[in-house]
Amino acid sequence: MADEALLARVNAGIADGSCTNVGGAAVDRPLEEGLVREDRQVVSPVRDDIPVLLVEEGIRVAGE
């Protein structure tokens, strides 16, 4: 699971409009939970308690 600091960084990018997913689409819905990939480069959102594990829906994490 993504920790609070990582979620805050991702959500800050979502809030300022600079966050895109791996598929290139803008992310406009803040994350409450996320599963972070082992290399900490991508966060998969968890929506309604269901992990979204589609590769193109993953959110790249800058600066990790």
C-alpha cells in the first residue's frame, strides 16, 4: 500500500493538473488508497476497495 506521503505527492499533482496515468490520460480523481509497485515508480489506484491493476491506469510517481 502507498503511504500517506506518497499519496499526498500524487494528489498534489492531481490537484495542480500535472498528473497523467501510464496511458497518457489526465488523472482528475484524488486517490484515497493505492498499491505501489515494488520499484516505487507507479501507483495503481484503489477505487471503491477494488485495485485497478490495468497497466495504462497506473500513475507514474515523479522523483522516487
